[in-house]
Amino acid sequence: MPTETMNAIRLHEYGGPEVLRYETVPKPVAEPGQLLVRVHAVGVNPPDWYAREGMPDVPEELKPQVQLPLIPGTDVSGVVAAIGAGVEGFAVGDEVFGMLNFPNSLQGNAYAAYVTASAADFAHKPAGVSHEHAAAVAMSGLTAWQFLIDLGHDFPSPFQEAQHRPMPFGPGSTVLVNGAAGGVGHLALQLAKWKGARVVAVASGGHEEFLRDLGADEVIDYTKQRPEEVVRNADLVLDCVGGPESRRFLDVVRRGGSLYPLYFGEFDDEENARRGVTVTSAQVRSNGAQLEEIGRLLGDGTLRVAVDSTFELKDAQAAHERAARGHLRGKIVLTVA
């Protein structure tokens, strides 16, 4: 019997967007515990281009196992086409979305017409939410949720020894979100408002109206002001930019508060302790149960997902070129005919 095929994006070597090839490949089959999903939309995330580049800046001991040729991508929304043995809670025809097999592998195989993954990685898509918006929310929404609301696992972070535990916050709290217009940032802003916090959003000035529409109480244009010079006594800072400059936000946080850099930077544990500031990071992990909760917030309008731009699957190169230009408002999405 001939092997069924599908269209997908694969890379056979590491490099720039030009290594992404639109090809015909074997269609996967649902194994026990898995769903086979007909993909309608794919969310584009930083790990996709890290994988494409071969993760040159990641120490060898931290790199997940990959094998070329590679179908990149983790975030999908689509329709269940088949169910593996032992799966409960899903039926053929269900609309679902998920972040697949992350961070265990960068081979989520999402840039394809069909995907298979553990049923535990999927959630039911709210009926009033498009596939494009559901695909856009998976990794970014789970990142914001696991940093701010509930980590949901006990796996250690590869970036630090201290376990990340989200601090309680709510009415009366001040939360600053740096990089607030991006994929994680604009969702984190809304989750903080959902919990009742006053939110200070940091982004370039062109995003002010967008961020205020999402609920930001104050917007700081980082091209005109440095947030660490104008904000004091915040209870929590979520730095969605992170990296070496994240340490500057120690001046923003009150004693007893927390600073969460998405990309862990250069910190001194003794200085953090002296200031009384908890500095922790985490690595997002697939979690269908948490996506169900996020889906409910999407469904009732508490959360809105911004889509920066959409590209057809065959134009994944152009999508990665758009990502490289930066200054995204929300997420890039690939659509699958």
C-alpha cells in the first residue's frame, strides 16, 4: 500500500531562512496516546529560528536532540483526524490547539499539513476563536501563564538552580511588563489585568494605543525614557526581553518583590539577596490542561491575541524574514490550505 504524503517545510542544513524548503513528505500516523491533527494554522516562535540556525549559542549539553531533515515548529491549531489507542477526551472532528513536545525536542513537526503528538499537549479550541489566533497563543500564552500564574511542573530550569515559583499578586499590586507588545508580553499584560494588578507596559511609542486598548494603565516608550529611571516599588517585573540588561530592573522592584527575565541574564545572587528581590526564570513546557484554561479566557474575551502577520505555509521563508526584522506586535502565523 503506498505511503500517504503531505506538504511540509523541512530544513536539510542549518542556516538562514533560505534553508526552509517546501516539500512532499510522508504523512504521520497516530501512535498510542497520540492525536493526528489536520493543521489549519501554525504559530511561529523564536525556537523555530533557533532550530533553523542549529542553536549556535546554546551549550551542547543543553541542546535537545534533533535529526536532519527537520520539520520545525511547535504551535498548531487544527482538527483531529485520527486518535491513537488509549486516548480519552477527544474525538475525530474536534477542533484543537497545542504546543507540541516542548522543550523535549525542537522537532514538533508543526510546519506541516498534519502533525502527531501526545494528546496531553492539546486543548479544545474555543468555538469563537479562529485557528490563526489559537495557533498564535500556544507557546506565548503558556509562557506568560507559567511565569505569572502557575508553573505547573517541577522540572528544573536549565538556566538556574532555584526553582521558579510565581509570586501571588492581584488588586493593589503593580506589575511592569517589558517588551509588552510582543507575543508573550501582550498576553502577560492581560493576565496581570485579569488578576487585578496595575500594569505598566514598556514598548516603543508606536504601540501605546494598542497596549492601552489591552488594559495597560501606564505605557513607557523606551525610546524616550528608561523605565528603571521612572518606575519604583513595582511588585513584579516580567522582562520579556531579558538577557544581560535585565539586571537594570532590580532598581524598579520593591524589597520582597520579584523579577522574572524570560531569557536569564547576568545577576549576582548576593546582590539579589541584599536587595530582597527574588530573581527566577523558567522554561516553558507543553501543558494541554493549562491551555484549556487559557482557551476559556480566550473564549470569553478576557484574553485577546494579536496577530502581527500571516503567511501561507509555503512562504515560511518570508515569515522568518519578517521575524528577523523584529518589532512584532503579537505573533506571526502560517496558514495551511
